[in-house]
Amino acid sequence: MSTWVVAMMLGVSVFLGSIAVVALMWAIKKGQFDDQEKFLNGALFDDTDELNDAYQRELKRKESVKKKGYTPE
């Protein structure tokens, strides 16, 4: 492999890596990862009964929307 190909591969990988680091820093600064309770609640309330209750609520919601004749966009 020639040195030109290695240099180009190295340059492209450094460029893409720097873009990823900038995107990560931007997301941290904007607060994209600030929702700590979501993961904790997901682990605490992930039970079969709760999933079944959520499914039943979703079915009732769809049924009531269907009876009213409203189609959500």
C-alpha cells in the first residue's frame, strides 16, 4: 500500500472523528442527555402487568378516537 493511500485514510478518519466529537459536544451542550429519570423509570416500571396495562390503555384510546370519527394526523 502506498504512503499516499495511508495518508488519505488517516486524514479522512481524523476528519470524521473530529466531526463526531463536535457533534457529541454540541449534543451535551444542548442538553440531549439530561433525562436521567427516563432510564431509571424504565428499569423500575418494566413489568409485564404494566406493559399489559399500557397496551389496554392504547387500545381504549384508539377505540375512543374511532368512535368520535377523528383521525389524528
